[in-house]
Amino acid sequence: MVFLTTATLVLAVLNVLLLLVLIAVYAKNTYTMPTIFGFGLIAFGVLFLVQNGMYLYFVTMMMPYYAVGHDLFAFIFTLCQSAAFGILTYLSWK
């Protein structure tokens, strides 16, 4: 259980870093060519950044209150999110 919690925490930090890169790319593109779509992508990144920031808070500060068995589901969810943000970052960076 400790391994899954630690792995989830590492993946959540990775998500925050990927989102910061995505927001920077989207902001640069929106500055170059301002469109409503660009602003929507920035909002998308910021909202996911808030969600992952809150998740990091809850994982680090409130872990004793989590239910038993939560670790596996949180790990799978965060792993899927990391894969999606990684692919999106790779495609946006190109």
C-alpha cells in the first residue's frame, strides 16, 4: 500500500509538471495567434492543474483519513491521467 501511495504521489507531481509545460505551450501559441480555442486550452490546463494541486494536498495531508483500498483506484486514475497528459504534451510540443 505504501508503494502505491508513493507511486501515485510521484505521478501526481509529474502531472503538475506536464500541465505547466502544456499551459506554457498553449500560452505561447495563444500569444502568437489569439483565438478562443487557445484560451479554452489554457483554461483546460489551468483547471486540471487546480485538480492535481488539490489532489496532491489531499494525498499528502489527509492520507490517514482515506479508506482502505483507495490506493489502487487512485493509482490507476493518476496513471491514466499521466499517460494522457504525456501524449498531449508530446503532440503539443511538436
